[in-house]
Amino acid sequence: MSIVEKLIYRLEKFLLAIHNLSSLTKQAKVNGVTIKHKVSTWRELSRIANYTTKEPYTLQWIDDQVKTNDVFYDIGANIGQYSLYAAAQKGAGLRVFCFEPEAQNFARLFENIYLNGWGNRIVPFCLAVSN
């Protein structure tokens, strides 16, 4: 196989991987709970892969401070990692209101909420929050 043929073969495999990524659902096991995420970009995949290492203190804060019947506000929710984690960890009594102004992130946030079946617990808003 020539160098050009190898490059074409690798490029085809890469493009196929990107195409398959557009319909990928990943499950993340985070501190004993399973959370589903729709993934269509390498950045989203990286966020899911680094769930427990990117901001471990945020997860710890949710574990320690958020109670089952609380109201949890996620300002700048992005794709919903912490909203989803809080909902999974604290159960049906927790009400989550999340705010994400960027349209593509909000769309993914919305998908992730419904992928997990938590439309009755998590209320997303596509708007920025400020003082």
C-alpha cells in the first residue's frame, strides 16, 4: 500500500469516526450514578471523559451541600453536567433550574435532560443571568 493510499485509508476511517460520533450516546458513571450524554463533538466527549477530574470539588460540593428537597441553580450550565449530576445524585425531590445562553450548548443541555428522562426535575432556560 502506498503512502497516498494509507493516508486516504486513514482519512476515510477518521471521517467515518466523525460521522459515527454525531449519533453517539455516552454513559458516564460518576460517583455511583449513571448519566447519559448525547455527544457529537470531541469537546463534548472530552467533558464526559473528564467528568470526575475537571472539577472534583464541584461534585464534592453537590454531594455535601445539596439536599434532596433543595432547589439547585446551575448558572452557565453548558451541556448540563452538574445539573444532571445533581439530579441523578439527589433524586426526584431536587428541583434544578439551569441557565445557558449559548444556543448550541442549550440544545445539547435540553437533549441531555430528556435523554435521562428528567424533564420533570430539570428546567432549562436559554438565557444569561446577571446582576
